[in-house]
Amino acid sequence: MIVFYLCPSGDFAGTICGALHLGGLSAARVPSHREIIQLRRFGESKPEDIGRPLFLGVDQFGNQVYSIGVLQENDVALRTIDDLLRIFHIPPHEVILADAVPCGGWRLKLAGLFSGWGMHSWAYRLAVPSIRRCYPALSDLVARTVASARQREHEPEARKEVLYRKVRKTSGV
Amino acid sequence: MKIIYHCYGGAHSSVTAAAIHTGKISHSHLPTDQELMSVPYFDQQEKGDHGRLKLMGVDEFGNEVYVVGKRHMGRVYENFVRGVAGLLGIPEAELVLVDTMPYVNWRMMVGGYTSRRLRLTAIGRPIVLSGTRGAYFKLSGLVNTVKTKLSGR
């Protein structure tokens, strides 16, 4: 199974979610500025890389975890993934979609935009404090994603929509 | 194989190109406003449709032809679709993505925005129809290029 964390640039909120998911960060406390910028792949993407999945690792259930940049168009991206699964007859339980775009608030969205324009220093300045501010929401998203992955170990037919609808109702900051 | 024409709203340039590709309108004659309006999805898509892959038909090679609105994703969209498709095990040769945005003129932008976003169809639709007719042979040329490449595969 594949887990996708959607975020504006793919290398800010998505990499934090990946680190939480894979055990590189703890949900119990907000990481320091230094811990955030030292994360693998954090803020590394070039503008031309946005949209390409970033492989973050394999979780305890054997799922591949990716972050993917979708700018502000999380709805468009989710519908397209849904339809790719449909038209290529791929079972939807092969994928978990976790939408981190609504978790970040306007600062992180703006950071994603700056990143997309190649303005990395501005993106960094906005992204790190924004991530610290929205860390509880990102932790909540990851906790739900991991719970969904765990549930699918036992119920592989669980529908993917459950995850991101639940997450998006509760994750606004 | 699936061929996906993509533009901002999935309502004008991509729909027109896909209609030419599937033979719903002639590639060599400028269509009338009525002919354009009879094309499925032309000036019809709403915000909630963006990102949905809409089947326009099947071409003479047996390929399914889709249209999609990618909104502000721009060039990111192709990275996104190719990246996700690759991870889902979809062979690269099974997916052809065609960006029709370079062929969109200002009348299509203004008319499309007025008709679809502002919902002022009576004002926007004549402008976008005029723009589509203005871009028609460029879109037809694009389709011709796509088909030439497909026939060489």
C-alpha cells in the first residue's frame, strides 16, 4: 500500500508528516527549529520538482510513505487520484490519501507558493514557524493516517475516502 | 492507452482539442458556435469538476481520450499525474498528457472566467466562443502532432 501526504510544496508539511509517520519526530512535543530544518528532504525541492512524489520511507506496516506537492489544489489532486484509480481499475484500498494542505493555515500555503517560485529563503522563514504552530494538527492527521493503515491490515477493503474526509473536517487551524 | 488533454478549467481548450481528437468536430473546418456548443462539456464544467478525468470518447486507434481542469497546478500537474501513475504501477506508455494551455488566448481567458467563474454566461460565452474559434487551428495542429506521435508508437 502507498501513503501520500499532500501538501503545497511537498517538502514542508509533507516531510513533517512523513517524519511523524515513520517515527523520526514525536507527536508529544513540538520540534525545535533546528530539528525541523535538519529533517531529511525538508525544504529541498526545486520548483520544477513540485508535484513529483518524494519517497520518505517504509512504515511499520510495510507501506511506502510519500509526500507530494499539489500547491493549493488539494481538491483537484484528490479527484485526479480518485479517477486514475477508477480508469485504470486499481483497487482504492491500495492507497491512503492524507491531505495536509488544510492543516497549515495561510502562512504555510504562502511558504509553498514561495517555494514554487524558487524563493527558498522566504519559504523557509515562513514555513518553520508555521509548522511549529500547526504541529498539533499535523500530528492529528498522521495519527489518523497510521490508524487507517493499521485498520487496513485487518480490513483491506476499507474505503480510502473515510480517511481524508475525517481528517479534513477536524484539521483546520 | 489513455490520452488526457488538460487546461485550467477543463471547459474550453482541452475540450475542443479532445473533440477534434475523437472526431466530434472536424479538424480542418472552423466549427460554428452551435457546433462548439454541442461538444460535451464545452463551457459546462464547474469548480467541483476540476481534477475529474472526463471521458470524451475513443479515437481511431482505440485510445480513450479524457479532459481535465487542473486549475492553478500548471506544470505541476504533469509531474503529479506521472508521479502518482508510476507509483500505482501504470506503465508510462499507457498515459499521454497534453497541455492545451499554451494555445489559450486572452478571449478564452476573459470569456471563460466570465462564463464559468462569474457565471455571467450571457456575456462570457460569446467571448469564449470567439476565442476558441480564434485558437481553433492551433489546437487542431496540436492534435495532429499528438496523433502523428501516437501513430509512430
